[in-house]
Amino acid sequence: MWEKINKKIVAVGIVVLLGIISGVWYYNYAQQAKASVNQETVTATRGKITSSVSATGTVKPVDAVDISSQVTALIKEIKVKENDYVKVGQILAILDDKALELTMDKAQYSMNNTGAIYKRLQYLHSIGAKSDADLDEAQLNYQTAVANYNEAKSNVEKTVLVSPMEGVVLGEPISVGTLVTAGVSDQTVIMMIGDVSRKKVKVKVDETDIGKIKVGQSATFTVDAYQNHTFTGSVSKIGQISTSTTSTSSSSSSSSSSSSSSSSSTSSVIYYYVTLLVEDPDNLLKTEMTARVNIKVDEKDNALLIPLSALKTSTSGQYVMVLRNNGTSENVPVTVGLTSNDKVEIISGLQDDDKLIISYTKSQSQSSSKQKDSGPPPPM
């Protein structure tokens, strides 16, 4: 009997001990969680604020053209190489014209033959030996032969490719012996010629920000090759249709974001192309460099500013937590104006030098090692 009582006492003791341990753990966990939430006091002050739209795009020449062939043939000779400077009318490449010359010779023979027949029938028709129908048929055959010859001759002339503009050969031309194809959508690009003295940056801006962009707005951007150098430019063109309905051959994988709004880059987001003319007097920028652009859309001096982190949002609208002189806090609705990366303009709801409370949670690096190791209580 005493043995059973002792076992019950031991069991109860174990349960009580586990309860105490769990209570202590939960108390420590709650204290650590409470300690991880910090508060900071900031003051509403006057200053200058600049609102901008950020986007990523690609550096390209203002004027550039793909050199392709209007006929299908093998490349016989390439007259230029990468980075060569070329003038208008300069020969860039020569295609193998043997097959085209053979076609032209056959067309010339047919033209001469039908021409002779047509001339003979004209004489016979004049003396009444041939009918009007015979003469018309001979004339049609001759005209068809002439058109075929002119086309064949034009194709032979098209085997000599010349530059349509003054500029630089961008990239390495394709190799001699390559078969180039003519066409509208599947033509072979032999090389690219571009005027590198004038450059542009083409970016995609999402529909939530495109209404803020205006032609003539100034912009700054950086590239990875010169991270400490800031380039300048201005908006020269704003696309009127979304990028999903335009050719993507000259677009880059880019995204846009705004300092005044946040949007996720998903398939449902609508983008518009914005083109910037940029200044590069030292010729540092190279084609296809990635540019991180900030377009200045608005600016205001002597605005009442608070940190962006102090602004809160609820179902009723936007508000801030104001610290009163008696030590109490109050949620005050506000009307906001311009927004930058870290500040927001307050149009109404606050006064100069009002003190605001910012609440934030410590990161893992700020928490104690004990808090890092804490987790949910072990199962009982």
C-alpha cells in the first residue's frame, strides 16, 4: 500500500516540476518577445523632399540598324570587323552570287528570246499575217521576261551589302560561309551598325507609376562598371501602348519600382516603355550595359517631413502615433503628399516639432543568443 502511495507522490511531483519548468519557459519567452519590440521617438521637421520613380533598363545607341540580306545566299566575304568605323555606302559584306548570276543569265536569255519573237510578230501583225491576240500574247511574254530579268539582276546587286548609316560595327559579324536567309521574321542578322556618339536608356515602368512620368523630366542612373559615377539624362519618349503588345526584340529584362508605391513583378502587371536620352561626354557607356535609373517626378522645399517608417495604415486610412507632452500617445490621422525612399510629406494632421513614436521589432542579430535558441515549448 505504501508503495502505491509513494508512486502517486512521485508522479504528482513530476507533474508539478514539469509545470514549473513550462511556466518559467513561457515567462522567459514572453519577456524576450516583449523585449524584441522597441520604440523610438522622432520629430516632424521641415525640409526638402524629392519623389522619384526607379527602374532598370539597358543602354543602347540612339540610332542603330541590323544588317541583313534581302536574298538567301552564303557569305563570301566580310569587309569589316568589330569596332570598325564605317561611312554611309561603305561595303560591309559580299554574298556568293553564283546561283543568282545563273538565274540572271537564264532570265536574260528568255528576255532576249521573247523580245525577238515579239518584234517579229509586230511586223507580221502590221502586214495582216498575225492577229491582235497573237500580238498581245507575245507582248505579255516579253514583258514578263523583262520583269523576271530585272528581279534576277536586282538580286545579284543585293549580294553586295553596304552601310545605310555612319557608325561603328557593334559586336562580331557572323563568319564567312554562313548561310544567311531572307525574310520578314526569320532573317539572319549579319552585323549591327550603331551611332555610339548618342546613347539612350530604354526602361519599363509599371502602370502604377507611368502617370507620374513626363517628357523632359530629369533622370540619373548608374551602371555596374562605374558604380561611383552618376550619369544624367532626360525623358524623351513615353510609350503609348503596353510592352506586351510591342516587339520585345530590343527590350531588356527589366523591372520598375517607385519610391511612392510598391508593386510585385508578375505576369498581370502592365508595363510601358520609357526612353531616356543620356549624356556620356567621356564615352564610358557601352551597348547593353544595365542602367539603374531614378526619374525625378516632383520636388518640394520646406515640406513637413517624417520618416516613412512612422506612417501607419489601417482600414480607416493613414495615421501616426503622436507622443503628447503628458507622456500619453495618440493615433492621429494624416494626409500625405510626396514620398521619397525614406521620408514622407505630411500635408495635414501634424504640426512642426510634433513628436512621433516608431515601434519596430529587433532583428535576429539584435536579439540575445538565448532568444535565438528559443522556440516553441517541448511537448509534454
